[in-house]
Amino acid sequence: MSTLDQALAPYEKVAHELAFLNVDVEGFERQVFASIDLEQHRPSVILAEATEPLTERASYCVQTDKIAKGIRLNGYLPYGR
């Protein structure tokens, strides 16, 4: 398994221009966000479908979720519904 940083490495010259990041990984959102340096790769918009691992049950709470906290620390404004 590779990290998102590793997947973007071959595109290093244009990866800083990343405009949209869609994360739909069926419960493995935390692992994906842990694998990308959001200071190096700065997508304008990040869309993440957060579910419990291997289920379709929503697992997010914008105020307390670790993903939202990590996104906030990197200068993004999380929004959830």
C-alpha cells in the first residue's frame, strides 16, 4: 500500500496546483489523510465521505472528528451534513 504523498510524487512539478481532492475510501479516511502532507499539497477543495470502516454508516461529527481537526490545523474549514 502506498501513501497519497507517494502517489503524487511522480507529479511533483504540478502537484502543488492540485485543485480538488476527493476522498471516498469506505471507512479509511483517517489513514488517507494521515498519508498526505497538506502543507505541501494544497488542494483548494477537499471532499471526503466519512464512514465507519467497511460500512456505509456515517462516522463524522464536524465539531469533534479527528479528520476535521486535522483539516482545521492545515487551514481548511470543514463542513459536514
